[in-house]
Amino acid sequence: MKPTRKISRRHFVATTATAALAAPRVLTAQKSDKQLVIGEGEHRFEVLHNWAQLPEKYTWQTTHNVAVDKAQNLYVIHEGRENLKDHPSIFVFDAKGKFIRAFGQQFQGGGHGIEVREEGGTEFLYVCAYQQVKSFAKMTLTGEVVWEKFAPMDSGVYAKDEDKVRVKRWGRDAFMPTNFAFLDDGGFLLTDGYGSFHIHRYDKNGNWVSKFGGAGNGEGKFNTPHGIWIDRRPGRTPQVVVCDRAHHTLQYLTLDGKYLETLKGYGLPANIDTWKGLLLVPELHARLTLLNTKNEVVARLGEDVERVTKLVKDVRGDSNKWVAGKFVHPHDACFDAAGNIFIAEWVATGRITKLRRLS
């Protein structure tokens, strides 16, 4: 997740101010003997909570992010606990939810962002980790490390030895990366969502090039820039979109980092994905939002904002308080090739939900 003052996962429970709900009507869950369905019209989904199941030798320890490869395998990264150093932080499941493999012990205690990228016909994982790990890496789909990088000291924004000292330390001179966006030239953007609040540009070999953003009150400055994406939907000029989480907004910028516009009305937006003409925004304030190519809200799914943020205490830590067809704290979500949605929630026991597209 992400902070400012910092709003980090650690401080989330205290940050319950509900963002403005400039929304269409609430889409309630419909239940039959066979299916739990949310949404309506073109955006109806069957809800399959706890879709991904781990073998008994592994445990969920706060699920963070998800990604899908061309074979429709799902990759899940969780934060994990630093004291369980031999436990993997990345789990892989096939299209039916069957466990395939696990790896990534080096990210345990700080696992955060994960994306799949195809390069020259080969797919790779890009992984980043915060807390005591403070790194980002390019890996094969089976976990072999191609390269691993640490704080970009050439950027001039980090404390001395931030690229060498592996301790948890929060602040604007700390390196706490949260996620990636991929550029057409083979390079990528990496957002330091819990640390400096800058967005760093790297070339295709993982060499630092430049930065933009930083801490501030909007319009190109951020308060916990947690998620990032290149919006390439049909009919739109490719642009960078950033989840400015603690401001409860999405910011659009040019590919060079120049501010364009702000979209308001979200509750701690955490990450972004796109499929055809849809843009998907998981919000830690208990819902998923779908937007069309005009960036109009067309659906809000699994919404439980009022209850989770105001009415019931410790929903995150007590699964008995979870409601079928509703979300608690969606931290990341992604589409597969068919438009199904996978959601990772920021809950201590971990939860991966599949929304099977019905429309």
C-alpha cells in the first residue's frame, strides 16, 4: 500500500474519512442457490471469494498485488513477515486457482508490487518491495533473478547509504517503491509510493534516467503515489495515471511527467489496470470502480464503504465481519484476457477474490 503524513497500511485504520462518493447507484449483491452476483448491465460478475488456495505448508500474510501472464496464470505477492525468512512471498496459480509454485523469499517482510511484461517474446516479472527490503527486481516467471536494484542515489533525493542499509525507515529521504508502469521504449516508471513520493524513470536495462513528482498538494505533486499505469485505452492519447492515494484522487500526466488533470471522488485509490475500454481502480475504502474511455464511472462493485470505514471496528482483522459479495480493503486488482477480475485485499489473513465476468 502507501502513505503521506504518511498514510501507510499501519495507519489506515485511523484514516477513515470517506472520500466523496460522486457515484452511480450502488450495485448490490444478488444471490441465488448457485451464484453470488454483483453488478448489473454490462458489468455483472460472479463473486468467488478465497478463489486461490495455498498448500498447508504456506500461509497468507497480508496479500498485496496481483498480475496475470499470457497463459492466464495468476501471480500473487504478499508482504509477509520479516521473521519468516524462508517463507516465499510470491505464489502462482493456474486459471482454475490450482497452486503451481512459490518463490521470492528475498522479498519476505516487504513484498509489494508485481507486474508481468513481455519482452522480445519472453515474459518477465517485475517485483518491488518496501520496508526493510527496499529493492526492485526483474525475474523470470519461475523466480530466477535477472537483476535487482536499490535506491537510485543519482536522483539526489535519498539519505546517505539508502541503497545499502536494509532497515525499515520511513520519510521523504527513504526508498519505499510500490509499483511499475511500462514504457514503449522498453524502459519503465517506478513509483516510490511510501518514500520520496517521486516517480523514477528507468531505461530498458534498469538504469536510472530521471524523476518527476515528489511530495506536495496535487497537480503533479503527490501524497502517497501508490499505483501507476500507462493508460493506452482505444481512442485516448497514452498518458501516465497515478493513484495519489492519500489525496483520494487519480492524477493524469504526460509520459514526460507534466501534469494534465485530476479525477476526484475515490477512497484511497491503490492501483490501476485496463482492459479494452475499461479502467479499473481498487480502492482501500472497500470497493472497485470501473470507468469508461471518457473516465466516467460506470460501476462500483462490492461497495461496503460506510460500514468498513465508519460503522464497524476492526473489519480488516476479523473475517467474521466480512460480508459475501462485499470488499474490505482492495489493494490491487487486475484483469485477465477474458475480462475477469482478480482482487488482492489488504487483510492480515490474505484474501484473493475472482470476479468471473458474466456480461
